[in-house]
Amino acid sequence: MKVVITGATGFVGKVLTKKLQERGYDVSVLTRNPTAAVNILPGVEAYAWDSNSELPSTNVLEGAEAIINLARSEEHTSELQSRQY
């Protein structure tokens, strides 16, 4: 089964990607830096994507049984950092 993950190089994404691979899933990742993603996550197919400026290619999503979005949006980062909790 093919799974596509955004945010795969983050804290949660790395663990999830490894677990899915261990269970036999084919994992593709959408990332700002595909070269770094392949180095961090051996065995994945990595595709360039900027969550703030474009939609992912439908070719990447084709055949995916699941899409997991863990990507952080830069658009709201400064707003969230300025809040006091």
C-alpha cells in the first residue's frame, strides 16, 4: 500500500515513516528538500513541495491509499509563536 506523508522529516513524521516502512508500506514524502529527506529517511520516494505556495502534483498522490498531513504552515507560525498559553 502507498502512503504519502507531508512533514515526514519532523519529529513525529520520522517515527511514523519508519513504522510504516517496517510494516511494508511504500512511503512517498512531500518535502521542501527531497535530497535531505532521502538522507534522513532511506527508502522513501521524496518529491519537492512547498506547502505555502503550491498544491502537490496529482502524480505523487495517484495510487495513494492514505495521505497524512504533518506539515507545518509557515503562514501561521509567527502568530502561534506570539501567543501566550
